[in-house]
Amino acid sequence: MSKKLSILSLDFLNRSVAEAMNDYEPRHSQLEMLSACSETVEKGGILMAEAGTGTGKTFAYLIPAILSGKRAIVSTRTINLQEQLVSKDLMFLSTLKEFDYAIAKGRSNYLCLRRLNAYRHTNQAESREIKSLAKWASITDTGDIEDYPNRSLLWNEIYSDSDACKGRKCTFFHKCFYFRARQRWAKSQIVVANHSLLGINAMHSDDSKILPQAEILIIDEGHSLDNALSEQIGITLSKRGLEMILNKLLRLDEKGTYKGLLALSPHLYTEIESLRSEMSLFWIAVKKQLKNRETIQGDFVLKDITYALSPSIRSLVEKIRKSVLGLFQEDEEIEISAIIVKLKAFAEGLVTFADGMDGFVRWADIEENRIACRMSPVYPKDFIKNSIIPQYSSIILTSATLSAAGNFEFIEKILGFEKSEELIVSSPFDLKKQIAVKVERGISLQSQAGTEKLAKVILEDAALKDGGVLVLFTSKDAMNKTWAFTREGLLEIGLNPMIQGEIPNRLMLKAMRETGNSVLFGLDSFWEGVDIKGDSLKSLIITKLPFEVPTEPIVMARTEEIEKNGGNAFYEYSLPKAVLKFKQGFGRLIRSKTDTGRVTICDERIETKAYGRWFLKSVF
């Protein structure tokens, strides 16, 4: 069996990379993974590789892919890792060997110049923003909303939308940010996408794929692939989403005057308002008949109403099509046609939701300011096996957390990766010596007393002022309540407190890397993909063991299936899932052999419950 690519990759790492990196550390685990990835890239097949903290898995899969000369799609879950791969790892490797690379994002991230120029503002605030966006559009290379320095309130009106696109017939086609990005992807050997875009791409037919054809697929943060795909290949029918569509057609301003694309079509007012009323009654019925995030079993109780709504939407679509198309200016016609496509999709979605589908779970999200009907697959494995795996000759699925109890059975069941090679490489770090672990008891985030005790733990830890602190939460409500008790105290002792949601994640991480006094409160996306070395991250506080909420619809569907087949859902699903998440969070702290720090676990179950040993055993 040829070892050519493996030899080339090892030589490139030991010579070119080692000479160019000041802090390069030879790691046996990295060399082992690099050899396995080289074999998969060269010979084809599927490799599932768990790489412990500090392995350097990014270089282990990127180097063989680059040296092979084959095109590779690298898919990640978080924007944090996407940005890091492009701005740090690929940028560095491209100084050692010439190759093209690009970051790929979903279409809605890009500004549409046609829609921007066609937009007609209705007040001074909109006028100011349009001017600001136009100025930015004249200087930006990407048109990516992430690069826009302000918060845009009009983005939903001007982002690149496939339903409202003229393609090559558009006046702005040669300047189009989205199609220029697609051209960069097509010219690049390494394209860094995300799991959601990977799923969307797989749903397209071969002649309409978004991502360029590639021989290699590398799925980093592979443990989170199932959640990302379940969101994409399901159905979401939201009240807000439909209201936005209808408001584009017709809405009342503060003076009671009709505005919108059909404001000059009074013969359609009654039709639109009638549908709006029907939908309002439907959402009221959803609130009355269903409970928030409760699984819908058997026949949908609102099936008859749902069946009646679909033809109502189709009737409006036909009346719009027959009575107004051909009477408007081109830009308005494009927007109306796009809305027709979205209304038809909503009508089809209503029927599909009402009927349900085998292997899918249905529920309603019912919150104060949000209501939606949702349907997702219990497992995305069939979609992966049928729509993703056949597209690539070589697939590498990797993460710091793929195995539970030393095997891959759990992740195989969820993702459907069968007949694959398996590799587990341990961390090159001496974590027992580098990390001090402490367990805090008596903290229940269900009570104010418990929240106050957690706040005290955070303040006392941060007061040591020996480096940055990352506080990981599993609940936004718990995070916000704890923040309220700690923010002022952290400021008073001269620290820099930050909470997820106030500013973009990448800016918070940048601030943390550049200082030694940041205290960052984070949710799901900060449990993974965060790479901060040295004293910039000295302390990790895990506020709760990351078990999924057992009443969540997908969780319930999976546990019910296991129980129905005679298994133990807690030990076969809930516990392994939580352990994988815990391993991810724990891995944020130590990123080099010289790093030291402490982990505070504010959940006594890790000591008091028999299953608690699974968590610490998984990281040491």
C-alpha cells in the first residue's frame, strides 16, 4: 500500500511547519492522525477520528488535503472555527505552499446590490441606513454582513435571496458579492463551509449545487453535525416569517395608510387581509391547543384548519399572479415573484406538517414573542447516507469528542457512518498536572439563592486576577440572571466582563486573546471551537453538567425509540450526549503543554451520582 502522501505530509509538518512556527511542539498524536488522514485522502473511504485536546487536528487533516492537490470542503459548526481556519490556519499554511482557499457562507449573509439600489425608504431612519449601506457597499470586498460595522435593521430587505435573483441577467451580476464569492469557491482548493450550508447543498440537485464539486469532505466539530442537519432538513412555519412576507405585500403605516408592494392594488386588499385574519386565528388555535415544545403525537389536532389554510394561500397566489404581474416595474415584479415562491412553499409546508412523516417529529414553539410549527428528522442518518456520503470519495469526520466509553457506537447510530475506519488519539498534554479541578456543591440554578451562590463563586475566582475566565452555561435564562448578580462586581475589581449576545462572538474572543482580564459568559457556541492559549484563559467555570432537556421533542423522540426497542435511553443516549458536550467544554482550557489552569464544576452530581465518574473519566 502506497505511503506517498503520508510521507509527504509528515515531511511538510516536520520541516516546513516546524521551521516557520516559533511555538511548534512535536506531538505523537498529531503525527498518528496525520498519517491516518493521509491514507483516507489518498485511498478513499471514511475515517472517524477523535483527537484529544491539543492534538493539532486542524493541521493533521489540512496538510494531507492541501498536498494531495484535490479539492476539499471543510465543514464546521461554528463561525468561530470557520473564521479561525481561514484567518489563522489556512493563511499560515498558504505561506509555506501556494494554494487557494475561501470561506463559504449561506446566501443570506451577502448584500444584494440590486435590492439595495431598488429599496425605497419610508422614513429618515431608513434613509440614513440605506446611505450607510451604500457607502459600505462601495468599499467592502465581501458584502458579508459580518463585515458591516453597524447593526442593520433592513438586512431582511436587501440580502441576496435566490427567489429574488435575476442571475446573469442582472445589471449588477458582475459586481454581485454572492456570485463573486461563488467564483472564489470554485477557484479554491480548500473551501471552508459550515454544517448548515453542507446540508442545504446536499438538498440541491446535481446541476444546482451551491458548493463546488469536491473529492474530499472534512467534517470538523463532527459531534454537532446531527443537530445542524436536523435544523436544515426539517420544516419551520413561523408566525413572524409569514407576517414578514405579507407585510412586504401590504401593511398599514402609523398614519393608517397602506404601504407595500401591493399598496396600489386595492382589489387585493380584502384577499390579503382575509388571509392575515385566517392565519391569526390559526396561531391563536396553536397557542390554545398545543403546549410549548410538546411533541405532537398521532393526528394533528388542527389538521382541518391547516388543510383549509393551504388553499387560501394558493388562491391569493393565483390572484396576485393573474392581476398584477406585468403591471409593475421590474424590481417590484421580481420581489412579488419571490414572495409568490415563498407563499407556495409555506402552503406546501402546512400540508406536510399536518400529515407528518415517518421518522420525523413535530412540535410547536410557543413563546411570548415567537410562535412556530416545526418538524425535524429524529435522526439525520438516512439523509447523510443518501445525500452526503455518495458525493465524496474521501470523508474525514473529526472532533475532540466522538467516542463514549471508548467506542463510536453512539455517533454511528446518530449519523449513519458505517464501514468506516476509526481512530482515537489522546491528548499530548498531561491534563492531570496542568488542570486543578474543584467541585462546588449546593448550587441550584432553579433558585435565586443558587444563582447568587454561583455569582459568588465567579466573583471569587475572577478576583484572583491571574488571567481570563470563561463561564459556560446551558441556559440563557440562568446566564442572564447570573450576569445581573456579577457584572457590577467584576467591573469594580477592574475586569472586563462580556456576555454572549451583546457583541459578535469573534470580537469577544479577540478581546479575550488580547487581554488577561476578560470574564466571558457564554452558551452553546462557546463550549466548542474556542482556542485561547496562555493566561488569556486561565479559569473555566462549568455551571451545570450539559444534559439535554429531556422534554425537548427530538430528545424525547430518540429516547422513546430506544426504550421501545428495549434499550436504556439514559445510558445509551442522554449520558453519552452529555459526556461529549462536557468533553468539548472542558477542552477549552488547555491549548498547549505550557498552559495551566483550573476548572470549577458547579454541579455536585459529578460527585454524588454513580454516572458522575463518566464525565471526569472522559477527560483524564
